[in-house]
Amino acid sequence: MPVPLEAVMDHTHTHNPSGRRELQMARSMCWHCSSEVTGEYFCERCVKVQPVSKDVDYFTCLGFPRRLSIDQQRLEAKFYEMSRAFHPDFFQGKTPEEQTISLANSALLNTAYRTLRDPIQRAEYLLDLEAGAVKEIRTTPPADLFEEILELQDTLEEYRSADRTSAAGQQLRTKLQDEQQTLERRKTDMETHLQRLFAEWDALQDRGEATDAARATRDKILKQMREILSNRTYVKNIVNDLVATIS
């Protein structure tokens, strides 16, 4: 049995001592009664659900600062709290306008949650917000892997044209499996480096400095993250190609 909308509202208020929810709405006036709406899920006067602004970033949507270390339990709890407020099942008997808003809010919330719960997607999304562009799409091997990748591609081509049941084919397969493990270790090293950069970013943001030195450090961290994410994607694609070829 669906929970009454009023009960959902009461539940969400218990999590915020101020009685205000920090989620930003698409407009400052209620679409239904034109009352002032100040960051509420619902209009206080007519109790109609309000649309979440498409300009609200996913961090703000779920009530988190722009940090790269997120408490997963807190993130999940916030997601389920807001899901109960916006779930379309609660709006089946409501007006078409309310049903449309509920669906749109739920879709945005689901996308925000899927993005922020994954560390790599979270970093790529933050880069998009802070640097104005997603990670660069790398089409050539990273400099430190250039020779290794060229040799690997030659081995892949040789394996594809070889008799895979022959001794030579089996040797090539073993070589490719070794290369796969090497690249997977490289990818793990990149992710470890990313974790260090995540900690540096969060510490810089927590200090809240607005000096030229702080801005230079910020830009340096973003640049390093973009480069590593780009390299990681390239290596991940090579590994996927390897797995598909030798499986």
C-alpha cells in the first residue's frame, strides 16, 4: 500500500532539524499556486511536488559537497530517503503535472546516484563541473606505454591469424595473457594514483583557500586527474580487446 504523501513529507523533515531541505528547485514560485518556494521538495502552501532544477549538479542534488571521497552508506541513505519522496507510485492518483514532475525528479535522482556511487564516474563528473570538459578521449598510447602497446598490437594480429590449436598459437595466447595481467596491474596503479589525487583535492577544498597558489594547485590536480582517467580508459579498452580475443 502506497505511503501517503504527507507521511513522506513528515519523514523527510525529521532528517533536517531546520525544517528545510537543501535541494534546489527549478523555480522560486510554486508552479501550481505561485507561492514562494525556498528549496523545498514540496510547496508548503498547496503541498504539490516541485521540479528539481536541471541546473543543480549531482552533488548538490544529493546534499554532498564537491568532494571525491563520499561515505557510501550516507549516500545510499540519502538516495533512498529522496526516492521515497519522489517515487512515481506515490503520485498515481495525482494530476498529470505532478506525475510528470515525479518521473523527472526520480530520473535525475537515479542518474545522480549512479554517477556518485562509482569513484571513477564521480571523478569524471567532477572534472566536467570544475574544468568544463570531460576527460580527453585518448586515441594513442600513453607515452610510457607506447612501445609496449605497439608490440602488443603486433602480437594480437599475429594471434588472430595463427592456428590457435598449434604450439605457436598457444605460446602467443600465453604471451597475451601475461600482457593482460601487466596492463591490469598498470590500471590498478593508475587507480591508486587517482586515490591520492582524490585526497589532495578534498583537502584543498576543505581548506577553502582563494589564493593564486591554491588555484594553481587546483588546476594541477584537475589536469593530473584528467590525464590519468584518459590513460586508464585507454588501457581498460586494450584489456577488454585482449580478453575478447583470447577468450
